[in-house]
Amino acid sequence: MLKHPFSIYDFSIKSYDSDQKGKLALHTLFHFLQECAWDNARLNNFGFEFLESKNAYWVLSRILVQIDEYPDWRDEIKIKTWPKGTNGFFALRDFEVYKNEKVIGHVTTAWLILNKDSKRPQRLDQFNFVQEDFIHDHAIERDLNKISIPNETKRVDERKVYYSDLDVNKHVNNATYVRWILDSYFSDSEKEITEFEINFLSELYLNDHFTVHKALDEKEHFYVLKNTMDREVCRARIK
């Protein structure tokens, strides 16, 4: 049995968590979600420290965020999270975001365990994870498949990875990729994002150069980040 089948965390929206409209920035929400996931995993004995002892670490692979309302600067919110099982190499985890006891956001995620040396995904049955009795409730009842880009992409930006973009695993944090994509999105759109989906496909490292590519259809924006070898780093869909 899970010691903590779900956990609830409190966050106060600070000025530095907010965008220029005084709303919670979407990439900041990704930081919040990561903290919740790491702590709940720690409480259930399959967190950062446990994987460190196994020469491995968690990485976020796929995520879909649906936002009904963005909290304001100074608002208090709660985030509820729970691990809900596995699908092959993926460990599944969902979240709900609350403001004044009302659900304002739904999130579903898929995570991988990578070996520190090879950077390759590890079978979950090698760890004390798949034997758990998970809660199979869904914040979003949808499988997270690879994002399909409907049209030809156009290069819209070129950037470089700096020291401040790296996290404790010495790779680019998932929220940083989101921030880069939002920079491109809001450079020519003011439409509030109600749905954000991203697939993380490979890694960027310190001093790497990369390009941002964009495609549009009638209702959605699509983004692809590529490294200098023209390999896709991530794909994103915004609605």
C-alpha cells in the first residue's frame, strides 16, 4: 500500500511567480507541479534520494495541462497530486489545482526513470514502484501520446542554454523549455492559454544552441525545439 496515496500542497502566488498581467505564469506552475511530484514520491519511498542510490533519476516525459482560471498575484492555491499507475516504461501521475476549494486546473503526466550514466529509460519493475496499490482516479482521462505536428514548421527563434537554465540533475529543467516556448507564443499572440501539452524527446546541455520552430492550424499552435544536429528536443501544442 502507498503510505501517502495523495498529497496536497499550498502555494502563495508571489510577484516573481506572476507574468506581466499579474497572473500565475504557466512555466511557474510547472515548477510547482514538479515540487509536488518530487515530494509525494519521496513520501512514498520512490523519490529523488531513493533513485540517487540506484544511480537513476526521474524525468518528466509528457504532460497535458488544462487551465480554467489563472490565479492572481497574492492568491493562495492548493495542488493535489497522486501516482496512478504505470504504462510500459511510463509512471503516471495526475494533479488538480484548487483556488478557494474550486478546481481551476487539471494535469496528467507521464514520467521516466533514466539511468544516470547511459541516460536510457529503466524498467519500472526494477524499482519499488510497480508493486504499489495506486489510486486510478483521473484528473484528465486521456492517454498521453506523441504530439503530431499537422503542418510544416517555420523557424522563429534561435537560442543557447545558459547556467541558469540547468537544474539539480544538471540538465535543462522542464519548466525552462515551457518558458522558451511561451516566449515564442506570446511574441505574436495575446490569447490566454487554456491547454498546454508537451513531449520531452531528448536533452539539452550547458552551452548547447537550439532553434524554435512553429506551425499553426485553425485553432492550435505547435512548436518544435531542435538541437544543432536537427534532432527534435521537444514538441508542444497550445490551445
